[in-house]
Amino acid sequence: MIIMITGANGQLGRALNGILMKQSRNCVINTDYVRGELPNQPLYPIEHLDITEQNAVETFIEKAKPDVVINCAAHTQVEKCEADVKNAVKINELGPYYLAVAAKKSGARLVQVSTDYVFDGEAGRPYVEEDITNPVSVYGKTKLAGELLVQKHCSQYFIVRTAWLYGDGNNFVKTMLRLSETNQEIRVVKDQFGTPTSAYELAKLILFLIETEDYGIYHGTCEGSTSWYEFAKEIFKLSEREPVLIPVKSEEYPAKVKRPKYSVLENHRLNTTTDYRMKEWKEALRDYLDSLKNGGEQAE
């Protein structure tokens, strides 16, 4: 199988490569919007591809002839999306659209990674795949638009919504660990709820799905839910650190964009139609912290 990954130097792209490099049955083609030296240099080659350039996307896919395209590329910086709507639209909407059109033309299957931010967080219960979407931020709106364009223009697609992702790169876990080294007080929001999800566990799910033809929308998060504050507490508990941790309300935390307060995703379709199960979030976090001690190598 020829697997093409866009955004290959991000947390999910690197997790996918970490697994695929151990396999010999697949050919991997990595792309990203990069030229020359990468700030977080991967162990694998990455070709330049700007997914917001339609001709470049169509030419690349026509030449590469992938069986599967996994789109990990996204404008994920929520506050920057508010200030830079044009780029958010280009990357989160037009990029998936161009990939969908090119994938359909070449006969490739497409995996579009999406987000809990397509919901408004007002339901007060875990969201299932069929729930009505209502994003409250530019990031969420553009990611939802990308979903809809993929559904319209590519029949062989997997849309995988995930949340609170952490892996090899900048993320909440590493931020908390870094802050704890200064012995300062750490203020963390206590009234926003979701599910911390390991990029490694999400990568395993995606690689499971592409072996099937059960197309459609899936929720893909680690099992369970928590608040950012309780997430931080678990990070420090597992890493045996004891900083001064202060829970605060969302209103006390300076933010330029509205975020969903309860965006827990239920892996309903996955759990009712397949035998595949995501790890519980605390177990996945323990595995990730262990991997940091071992130089980033994630164990099965």
C-alpha cells in the first residue's frame, strides 16, 4: 500500500511514521509545507507540498499514485485562526477540498483529521458522530467546512475527529512539565472538559481504519474525559512532580476566542461497529510519559 501523509512533520504525522517505519509492507510518501531545514528534524524524508495550491496537489497525487492520503495538515492555532481567517480558510477548508478532488480523480482513499471544535460544547454530554455541529470559532468553522467539502467531493473518505492531541512536538503535556521546572504557580482552567488523546493512539486508529472500506465519520479520542486542571494533576502525579497547581475558571484565563466548555467525543461508531478500542486516557498518558524518558520511543 502506498500511503501519502500531508503535514508529516506535525505530531500526528510523526506518530504515523514512527509506526510505519517499523513495517515493510507499506511505502510512505511524506509531504509538508516546508523547504530546507526543519525546526523539528524528522528521521525520514519530507517532500514540499503546499496543500492550498490546487495544481500542485493534483500534480503530486497524479504522479505519486497513493492508495491512501492521510491529511494531517491543518491550521490548529485557535487564536491565530481568529486573527488570520484567510489562512485558516486556505489550510482547513481549501486544502482538504483540493485533496478530496485529487484523491477521487486518482482513486485514492482520503483520511481527513478533524476536531471536537466542530461542536459548541453546550450539550453537556459526550458528542456522537451524528450530533448536530455548531462551531463557535473560526478554527471550528473552517474545520467543519473542510469536513463537508471532503464528504461532497470524495466518496472514499474517513473523517476522524479527535481532541486535546499530544505527541512529538509542542503540546500541553510538555508545557506543564516545562512550567513545573521553574517551581512557579501554575494556573489551569478547571471548567473546560474533553479527552486528552495520544497522537500515537490516534495514529494506530487511522492505520486500522485504512485497512477497511467502512467509510464515513468517526470520533477518535482516548476513552474517558477530564478537565484541563485534572489533566495537569495527572501529568504531575505520573511524573512525580509537585508544583503549586491552581484551578481557575475560564473567565479568569485571558483568551481571545470562545472555546467549547464540554467537547467530550464518544467513539460511538468505532465501539458499536468494530472490535477496535482506544486506550483509556490515563493509560495512554502514562505510556507517553514513559516514552519521553526513553527518548520518544513509544511501546506497543
